[in-house]
Amino acid sequence: MKIRSATQSIEDLLPELPQSKLEIENASAEVHRVVKRLKTLLVRHFESAARISVVLGPDDLRVVIDALMAEADRLRPDPHLQCPEELRHYLRVSMFDELVGEPSNILYSTQVSEETIRYEAMPANLWKSCLESLRKQLDSANETSK
């Protein structure tokens, strides 16, 4: 039996993920569709926060996007989500928890053979493109509101 050090990183314990060979036909349209879906989910979180008298803002959303990008790069997302306000921290983590599962909720099909269709989760590079697009839209909206 091999004993592992408590200081060993997750990258040492888990193998590298295989790269998907899935090609998305119209990636820009797909990014637009996914970002629209993400915005719908985010609106629900902002509305829920308002019901408990917490106003979430662009900084909260930016923090969640940063955490999602970190997770997509196989880094720890939790440092991004930290907040001294307990309720705000909880709301940020809740947004993150819901959105982090989105790439595996959006499936693409590939016809492998006449009788076999393979379903794959969203490729990591497309997910990152979606997050970058969401961030750009957030930054653009902040610039116009100043």
C-alpha cells in the first residue's frame, strides 16, 4: 500500500482529462445560446437574493465567473468566492454550484455508427469561451452604466 502525502496536489492524484474530439459546428452561435441560458439562471439567483434583502452586483458576478474559470483550469475556485459577509458568501457559492454543473448538463451528440449515438458534455474550451463572453458582456454593461 502506497501512502500519499497530505500536501500532494489534486493534479498528482488525478490523471489529466482526455481532450474531447467533439467539433461544434457553429461555436459562436452555441456560445450565444449557452450565455443566454446562464443569464437566465443568474437572474433567478439575483431575484432570490433580493427576496432576502441582499443586492448582488457586478462584483459578485465577476467573482463567480473568476471561480468558474479557475475551476475550468483545474485550479481551486474557493479563494475567488470568499466574502466576509456570510450571506453574500453563501449566495456566491450557490451561484457557483449551480453554474459549475452546466457543461455536463449541455450534451452534444455524435453519430458513431448507424445504430450508435454518443453523447458528450460541453468541451472545456467552449465552456471557457462562454464564460469569457459572459464576462465581456458584464464589463460592457458596467462601462455603459458609468
